Amino acid sequence: MEKQDNREALEVASLAGDILLASGAEIFRVEETIFRIAKAYGIDSSNAFVLSSGIFLTAGSEREKDFASVRHIPLSAARLDRVTAVNQLSREIVQGMHTPQEAHRLLLEIQNMPPKPKLHQILASGIGSGCFCFLFGGDPVDSLVAFGAGILLYLYLLLLVRGRLSKIASNITGSALVTLFGILLYQCGIGHHLGEIIIGSIIPLVPGVAFTTAIRDLADEDYIAGAVRMLDALLVTFCIAMGVGLVMTLWHQWVGGPLL
């Protein structure tokens, strides 16, 4: 029975690490959570090797049954709500509030947490775009245009794309769409600073969490994971720039006249 409990406890620790890593948590946070959960259930021989796309967990000693687990976790969008929920659950486990069976059930509930309603995401995109446009020097009219572009962007991503395009294609087409939207309104006399409008409009696409996590991993000497995440963030940034530059270049060639 004790060996079975140890296996269940390690499965809980592995699942917690899986959810954290898939949700954009730093490598040190994933490793620390796995160790804390395993130790809370009386397992002192656990060893975890965590990369940006996988977790290798082993345990075993003269007193404890051998255990090995490998989990592949592809890069995905950040879900800080899940990170917060797992962090809170791990604290409760350390305090002895949950058995392995209860913890496993709660982790599955966290893993299946639905994202925010689409309406909330669309409004947040618009508000974020408008506010950043104003912060970067746009006037209230520019901010309203950026607000509309942010709304249009997430309508496109959530209702039209719906995951059917790759990350590269989604970022290129999304940034191109809001750039074209901003140029058209600017040419109609709505808005006064096109550069600020475009900057605000593409803010929802900027991988801020990925950049931050990559820097923290590099600072913690997790160079492999940090490099992979930094490369992913730079790729997204390059795709955004490509979409903006493509539209502005084509507009200049076909319509003519300065834009900025």
C-alpha cells in the first residue's frame, strides 16, 4: 500500500509540473513544485530534470520503489490562472491538507479550467491596444482607432482563425490585418499618429510573458530552456514585424505617398 501511495504521490508531482510548464511557468518554479510535493508525501529520493518541452522525473532508493516518468509538453500560450491555482494547491499539499488522490483530482480540474470568455478576451485586447497607444504618445482619437484594431484582432483570432493556422501564420496575418485597418482609417482622416496606432494595435500579439520567462530562466542558469523560449518569443516578434512591414511596403508601392 505504501509503494502504491508513493507512486500516486509522484504522479501528482509530475502532473503538477506538467500543468505549470504548459502554462508558461519558469523552470525553477516547476522543479521546486515537484520537489515540494514529493517531499510533502514523504518521498526524499525524487529527481526532476525539466526542459522547456519535457519533464523527466525519477525516484527510488533502498526504502522507496523505483519510479520513472517522462512527459512531453509542447510550447503553448501562457495561462497564469493555472499557474496560480497549482501554486496554491502545492502550498495546501505541503500543509497536509490533501491526500494524493484528492490532489490528483484537483489538478485535473485545474488542467481542464476553461479560458476566459471570448467576449472578455476581445474587450481586453481592445482596451490594452487603446491604452498602450495612449502611453506611447497617441492622442485620444488614435487610442480609439487602436481600441478598434485590438477588437478586430481578437475577433479575427478567436472567431475566424480558431487555431486552424500555425503560430507563424496567425501572427503575420493578425499584425497585417490591424496595420491595414489603422492605415485605412488614418487615410480617411481618423487618427493623427499612424506609428502610435500601429504600435498599440499589435500589443496583444507581443509575447511579453514568453520574454519574461525566458529571461528568468537564463538568469537562473537554465540556459537550454531559456534559449528555446527566447527563440520562440523572437520568432513571434519577427512575424509581427513581417506582417506590419509587408502591409506598409505594399501600400507604399500600390498607393504611394508617405505614411509616417
